[in-house]
Amino acid sequence: PLRVFQQFPSPKDMQINLTGFLNAKNARIFMHELWQLLLSAMENIGGIPAKFLEQKKEEIKKRQAEQEQISAHLKKKEEEISNILSKERRESDRKRSSRERSPFR
């Protein structure tokens, strides 16, 4: 009889039960990976495998790095636009002041 919930599951029994579904090789690989994750989860207070925590940390770091790149790019573009506007204002002011000084008004 297959027991769905066991307090102390047997990886060997689980692998045997999965063999018909995954084939022998894949069931063995799956059970090895699953068992490593389960052992890791048991060692952590939160019950989450260390591998998953590390993956999440890397994902967060990557997202932060992307945000920093975007912020730096936006700041650079903002400075470029500000410089262009300042240059256009100076040119406009020069033209206006030269027209005001012109005797042919």
C-alpha cells in the first residue's frame, strides 16, 4: 500500500514509486536532487533550502544592479538634456542682447 504521508519517508521507496512515471534514470536523478533539497530545508530555520535562498539573493542583487544601471543612465540623459537647454538659453540670451544693442532696431 502506498502511503502518501509518512513521517519518515524512504527515498528508495519514493524512487521506486516514481520509476514508472519518470523512468529509472530520471527517477534516480530527481530523487537525489529532491533529497538534497529536503535535507537542506531541514537544516534551515525557515525550512527553505539554502540553494533557493542563494538563488533569490542573486536575483535580488541582479535586479538592484539593473536598477542602478537604469538610474545612472537616466541621470546621464538628464544631465545631457540640462546641458543642451543651458546652451540654448545662453545662445538665445546672446541673440537677444545683441539685438538690443543693435542700432538698427
